[in-house]
Amino acid sequence: MCLTNCRLALVTLGAVGTVLLLAGPAHAEVVQLAAPVQSIDAVLNNIRNWLVGISAALAAVCFTVAFLRRMAGAGDPSEIEKSKTSFRAACVGLVGVLLTPVVIEVLKGFVGA
């Protein structure tokens, strides 16, 4: 039994050694995880674009909630008033989201960037 285990260990060791010898020298590849930053302006534009996208999605959710409140209200005056308030808030938020790039460009013009 011990002889069989020794032979198995030697064969395994020989196979591993052969693989290591044939593999050649090891080298590591450099993996770049993130894109290089081109400029601060590009980074700020990307952040602005992400925030505008997320805010627009939230405005769409607010419109959906207001619509569902209106439909579920079934003529109840308090629910209809709540849905109108939700619609107004969603509209104000959406206008703010749409005007954000314009406001930032105007501020860049004032600052001279």
C-alpha cells in the first residue's frame, strides 16, 4: 500500500514538474481597471451626466406614483389633491433636471472655464 502511494506521489510530482518546466517563465499582465482621466472637466461632465440620468429616472417614478394615486383615488377629493401635488413636484424636478446642463454651462461662462 505504501509503495503504491509513493509511486502515485512520484508520478504526480513528475507531472507537475514537467508542466512547470514546459510552461516557461511566468510573467504578470498589467490589467487596467479604470479608464485614464483625461481632464477634470471630463470627470465633472461624466458626473453631471450620471446625476441627470438618475434624476430623470426618479422624476419618471414620481410621475408614475402620481398617476397611480390619481387612478386609485376613484374620485376622492383628498387623493386627487395629493396626486396633483405629486404631479407638480415631479414637473418641478424634471424642469430642474433639464435645466441643469444649461445652468452649468452659464456658470462655466461666468467663471471662464
